[in-house]
Amino acid sequence: MTDKLLVLTTAGSQSEARKIAQTLVERRLAACVNIVPRVQSIYKWEGKVEEAEEYLLLIKTVKLREEQVRAAIRELHSYELPESIAVSIESGSAEYLKWLSDSVE
């Protein structure tokens, strides 16, 4: 087990996804953010089933920065309730995990 996290969120446009990713990296809240374009999302919102094309952000960070990442997502996001799910990174290459830590701390 490591103190590294993969935080997931989605954005409604490429420009919004890029803005969130750029800001997280510039603020040293994330070492890297991958943007996966054009994911199809089906979800229930306010009692109705909705469908949207979104951009998935894969945010690599550390546990120490988790709440700051969540706060930045809320600050920068256009959604009323943006997704923010953290998944623990169990293991990875030692060199990559060190780079990740060095990039955000």
C-alpha cells in the first residue's frame, strides 16, 4: 500500500478538462492528469436518466493533497456536483512513485 491516489472526475468539455488538469499540475496538487476524451456517461440526475459525452480526468496525486484536489475541482468545475472519487494506488514502479511524490510535495 502506498500513499498515492488516482482521483477520477469528469468534465463536460475539453476546454474545462484542460483547465482543471493544467491548474492541478501548476498548483502541484497533481503530478500528472490524463484526459480521456469522449466517454459516454449515463446517470440519474434529479429523478431523470441522463446521457452525456464527457471527458474523464485521471489525476495522480498523494493522500496528503486529496482534500486540496477536491477543493480545486469544486472551484474550477461547472457542474453543480462534480465527480470526485479517489482510488488508492496499491503499488507501482518505485521510480514513478518517487517522481509522483516529488512532483506534488
